[in-house]
Amino acid sequence: SGSSDPYCVVKVDNEVVARTATVWKSLNPFWGEEYTLLLPRGFHSLAVYVLDEDTIGQDDVIGKVSLSHQQISAEPRGEWGARRGAGQRDPPWHRGVPTLSPSAGVDSWLSLAPVNPDQEVQGEIHLELRVPERGHPRVLRCHLIQARDLAPRDPSGTSDPFARVSCCGHTLETAVIKKTRFPHWDEVLELELPEGELGEAVLSVEVWDWDIVGKNDFLGQVEFPLGTLCPGPTRGWFQLLPFPSSAKDHRGQLGALRLAVRLVEDTVLPPHHYQPLIQLLTEPILCPGQAPEGTALAVLEEVTSGESRQDVATKLVKIFLGQGLAVPLLDYLTTRELARTTDPNTLFRSNSLASKSMEHFMKVVGLPYLHEVLKPVVNRIFEEKKYVELDPGKIELSRGRRISLKGSLSEAQVRESSLELLKGYLGDIVDAIVGSVDKCPLPMRVAFKQLRRRVEERFPSAQHEEVRYFSISGFLFLRFFAPAVLTPKLFRLREQHAEPRTGRTLLLLAK
């Protein structure tokens, strides 16, 4: 069809840790998915593979982007960090404990590189090396103990690994260990070294998968310049690396991936160490008599920049949820924003700390409620796949064609049909929302009740009577229901993103 059905797989040190949804029939896919992963401190690389999903046969690999730990850490900066678990998206804080963490990252378009099986290696090898300072002859002693987590190269999901040691023109091999990715050789291979200076001599240890038919498969290698080895034993686990790449530059030929990666390294202390900070943050809530401008919350609000406001709001909501004070926090922040607002028509329209905090609070507290209200209608829209379009410049009459005595539909008929479909879907959504009052979580209802009271106090005149409702609907619809209708995948209403036709229907509904 001239298009692909792309999805991404994320690997850390060649272990699959995440998979995006498939975007159907697109060469310019948008995923917008975010993953938070708990990584070992010694991790080596992060790779994102772009694949084309096929209903029949194996999926095609389009290309990959690979980033080393050093590349991701190239530009450190101070940020708020959170202690999170692998695979979790916005998980609760551990007892609401914040950490101030150094972070670094990458945010740019990166060209896809071709995927070469010889480059797709993983695992580590356990070695002990001894290079004598003198003696005749000088013998390099290489003790190959074991390897772990090797790449599977056989259909059984295992390999038949053996190791090959090469130096100064001499090569020796270990025995083959059948059907394992964790071979244990415990063999000592000895190679005689030439007399005189070793110069640029390099010891190469390669691991291969033995095949009875065809050529053996490469599993990885590690190299040691002999001049860098200590006279005594060198022992440890060493990461297996691919052969140095000899592939030509494919920059731009396979496409590019827009990727934002942020690495945060946390040091999390026992909870009692954070009590002074928590007391400082909660003081204006628990002791409201203090002058508001002198509180830590007020200072934090003033110094938070636009790009970090979402992060700060997320952390504050989690801290105060952990203390049972989330609703008073929202009351404090919205009251401060009301005091700064002179035109009620602009109320809570900016991405302020108050707006971002309320938005995250609704996601944490109200996600099950959102699913109960929207999921039946959203599922029906995905299943029916109706053609809906109101823009005359975008209507494709062939999409609305019916096989009947009357022939294809006119533009007016397509618009009329689309309008009826939209009214039907929208009516069901509004009815579901209006009928769900008793299911709305109590903390959300209390927060909105306080918000309405504060707005009435700030704008008491009769001409501003509707502002009390607009302030609530602005959050409930613009920052809660409408975004979920627009992108159900990001709110876990669907496992996959919408295909283009359904996506257009959702966009018109959200508008």
C-alpha cells in the first residue's frame, strides 16, 4: 500500500523493557508515549527499534537508534527526580518522598541506523587473564570461566556457545556447550607470546554460536590491549560488544525518530530525612495564619519555570496525597491564582502551577472514574470505524460511497451523515458524564466545591455568576474528558492508537 504499520521496541542492554502501540498505515507515526524505567546504575546502552507490524509472517525491522550511557549523560542539569519502578507510568511516590537529583538527557531527531545481526549482541563473559612480565617462553594464560545472558540464535530460544581466544597470530577455542545462554566452560587456554615488546598486541575473546549446518553466529567479543593489562591477574565480568561497524552511512535513508530521553540518578534516603522539607512545604496548609508570600510553596511557585512546572506540580500532588493534604494544596494554589486574576475570562487558562496541579490530581484520583464513563462510547467508536468529516476541504466522497440505486453520496449528504454521527456519539458521552455524578470520586467533588466557593468570593457580582461553573468545567472538560477522548491510548482507555479515520472522529468530538 506504500505505507507501514510502525511500532517501537525499547531495549536496555539488549533486554526488551517496553513496546509502543502500533500506528496503522503511516510513514509519519506519532506515538506520544512515555515510559519510566528503573535502570541499574551500571547500564551500558538504550536502544529503540522501529518495526513494521505484519499480520502474516515476522515483523520487519525498519531501523534503530542506539544511545550509550555516556551519550545520554553528556549534558547534566539539576532537576526534580522521582523514585519510580520499572514499567510504571506516574506511580505513587514511596511515602511521598521527593529527591533533588542530577539529570541529563537527549531530545532531538535521530537518524535510524540499519540493524545488522552481528551488531545485535548481549551478555557478559567472566574471565581471568595472566600476562607474565618475563620468562621464556612467555605464556598468556586465559581462564574462560562462564558467560551469561547471551543472545538466543537458535529457534529453541537458546544457543550453542563456544569461546575463541586470539592473540599474536595464535587462536584457541573452548568446547561447545549445547542449548544454553549461560554456558559454564571453566577452561584455561594458553597462548605463547612473541619475544620482545608486545607493542600494539591485542588479546581478542570472541563468543560464537556453533551451528551444525551453515556458518556459526557471532555472539559478541571483548578486546584487551596487552600493554594495559597488569602483571598480576585481571579478573571480572566484561560486557560483550559487537564487531566494529563497517556499515556505510545510511543517514536519512531509513527515516528518523524524535526521541526525548531523560536520565535521573536518585539517592533516596530513609523517610525521616525528608520530614523537615515536608514540614516546610505543608506549613502554609497546616498553619494558614502565616504571611502567604513568605511560605516555601509561594517561593517555589515563583521560581518554577514553564518547562519544569509539570514536573513540580506532579511531585507536589504526590507529596500532599501522601500526607492526606492534596485537596487543601489545590485550594491554596487556586486561591493564590484567583488573587492574581483580574479578568475572569482568563481564569485557569494558563499552564500555571495551580492548573497543572489540578490536572495531575484529576488523573491520579479520577482515572478509574474516567474509564467507567468514557470506555463504552470510545470502544464503540473504535469498533464502528464510521467515516466522519465536517470540513468541506477534507471530505472524500469515495469514503462515503454506498452501493445502491442512488450511487455515491454528495458532499452535503456526507456532512449531514457526519453531523448525525457526531451528535449521537457526543450525546452518549454527555449523558454518561451527567449520569455519573454519584460515581465521581469524593476528593474531586470536594476540590470542585471549594473551587466554586473561592471563585464566588473573588467574583461576587451578578454579571460574573457563570464564572463559578466555567472554572470547574474548564478543568473537568478541557483538562480531563476532552484529552481522553482525543487520545484514548494515553489514558489507557485503549491498547492501541486510533487508525486515521477513527482518529479524525475523536478529534472532532474532542473539539
